[in-house]
Amino acid sequence: MNFKFLKDNNQVVYSIALMILIPGVVILNTWMFSTSFRETIDQSLQDKAIGIGESVNAGLSNKLNSPEEMQSFINNWKGYNGDTKSLDVFYRDNEAFKLVATMNNDSKLGQIDNSFVYITSWANDWPTAQKIYESDGKNNYRYWLVVMPLKDLDGQKQALLSMKLSADVIDTIMAVVLGRSYWVLLLTIAFIILLLLVNSRLFEYSILYNKIKEVDAMKDEFISMASHELRTPVTVIRGYATLMLEQAQTLGVNKEAKEYLSIIDISSERLNGLIEDLLNVSRIEQGRLKMDVKDMEVWPLIEETVKEMKIQADTKGLALSCTMEPNTKSFISADKDRLKQVLINIIGNSIKYTPTGSVEVKALNRDNNLVLMIKDTGIGMTAKQREHLFEKFYRVKTKKTEDIVGTGLGLWITKQIIELMKGTIMIDSMENVGTQVTLEFPLIK
């Protein structure tokens, strides 16, 4: 057996242990119950047998000097007590006992019996009851043998009673009860085995999940490493492309070459953005995203960001504005650079997905929070599309968005950064009407 596999996947060991222990405990419990049940029944039968013997003694107490009267009593007793298989009365005869009245075989009258149990019961002046087993070759029978001194009305020993009581009725009831309990046991074990089989299946899924996690970790590590390695050459390409565009005239770059350089510059910028997004995803998932959270006033940062992005809005002919309601406080705890990254991402998306109209940024206070609303008159989206907005690599795919570039990582990264700064983000949108993104951050009290 591969012990390393078991060590790495202790769920399997746990599953095997359960498959052994649980049925074992159920079987042990049933065995202990049946044993205790038998002991309880046997004790009850013993008490019952002695009680019946005392009843016989009560009926014979004034007849002990007359074998004929005792025989008559025994004959009547036989007719009303089917569980009594034999009933014999003995007189003491020296060191033995002489049969003077019997239920089954009159020919044995007068026979002498010196059984040890008779002698012991007589000597101890105390009733005894013990189990005995008999067989006729086909069937086995179980009886309770009751031996006790018979006393007269004055409490003096006059005779000895030997009586066999059948345990067939009780044994039948006990067999039925135990039989049912064994069936319940078998069904319980069957259900437990089925449950454990399902459980072992779940453990298989658990092992698979662990392997997926390992692969996912390897993927994250690869993305992180690859992104870092790609960052340098992309930065170099972009730098030289920008430099050549700026010095095109000095370098003698013709018009066609400038177009090619512009394409390289734009493509390298997009690639750089993708690399930065992948690095941020890797940092967030591995808990390595550095946050320099400080108390700050947000409104100047909002104005600065809107001013920087106004060029993009003007290029598309969009009206970009920012307003703050009177008496609005904007002091929160945040990482300035990360918050600006969030604002650029959200405002950039609004501009990107708004063909015509406007993008408005508004600040106000509500419930001791700073609320930032970025509202546009863009293409909007359906309720179903909104459900997946914060998933990695998800992008709304329609005819209106097929020419809009993006990685599908921006909103996921944005949400993670906002939550790291104790904020929340909510998006409302209607298709062909527009979208409103609402950010909330706790104000500094």
C-alpha cells in the first residue's frame, strides 16, 4: 500500500476507519442488547417459575398428608396450566425421595430419586430454579426446573416439589424480537455501507478538489512568474516605440513606419495593462497586495481623476462631470493609489461602454458613509449579465461590446481592492438605458 498516498490523503484513512468502526459499533450494540435481553428474560422466567411453585405449595399446603388429594390437585392443575410439562411430589425416604404424586406417568409412583438438586433444595430449605435442555431427536426443548420443599399450614416441610415449566412461549417471543432486531441490524449496516460508499465518493471528490487546488496554485505561481518576466520586455518595447514616435522626424521615420509604431505602442500598452491585471490578481489571491491605508480626503482625488480622464470622454464626445452635494464629508481610510486605480477602472468602463451621452460622478453622505455614484447613459446590461460581473475573466458579450477591448479582470480586481479598504460596491443597470456604480466607504469619525 502506498503509505505516502494515505498520508497525503488522510480522508481515505478516515473513510476506511468509518467503514470498519460504524458497522462494528452497530453489531456490538445489537449483540449487547440481545445478551442483556436474554438475561432479563431468563431472570423473569426464573422468578415466574418460583412464583408458580409457591402457588402449587399454597394449593397443596392442606393436602400434603394425602397422596390421593395431591394427585387430584395435580390432575386439575394439568388441565389449566399448559406450560407445566411435569409436576411431581416426593416424600422424604431416608436419604432419598419417593414419588407419591405425578402429572405424567402413574407407573413411576413409588420410585426413589436421590438427585443432587433435590437433596440440596431440601437441605437448604429453599426453592431452586434452573434451566434444563432436552431433545427428542428432532427438536430441542428448554425448560425451567423448579425444586422446592412443600410446607404445610404450620410452615413445616412435608414433601418436595419437582416441576418443569416450558419456556417455548417466551422463547418464541424472544426469537421474534431478536429476529426483528437482527433484520434491523442488517438493514442498518446496509444503509451505513451505502452511506459510507457515498462518503468515500465524496472523499474522491475531496482528493480531486485538493489536486485542483494544487493545479490552481501552480497556475497562480506561473501567472505571477510569467507576468513579472513579461513586464520588462513589454516595457522596453513600449518605451522604444514611444521614443521613436516622439523623435520620428529626427530619426527619419516615414508616415507608414509611424503608423506601424503607433500600432506597436497601442498594443504594448494593452499588453502592459493585461500584465498588470494578472499581477494584481496573483497578488490578491496570494495575499501579497500591498495596501498603504491612510486617513485622507477623497474629493480632491476624484476631481484629479476626472480631469485626467476628460480627454478620453472628449474624444468620444461624452460629457464627463463630477459634483459633490453640499456639506458632504469625504474623509475616509484608504490607499490613495489603489483608490485612484479603482476610480480610473470604473470611470474608464463608463466611458468605454457609453457611445453617446454623459458620465457623471457624484459624492454624498449617507448613514455615516461616503457614497460615490458613477452614472452613465451607456449600453447597460441585463439582470442575468449583472450576476456574473464580478467573476474573473467575465465580459458581457453582445454585438455592441464585441469591438470593445478588455480582459474581464478589472471589476474583480476593483471589488477586491474596495473590500480590502472596508468598502462596498454595487452595480445597477438597465439595458439600453445606462449603468450606475455605487461605492460606499465608512467616514472617519
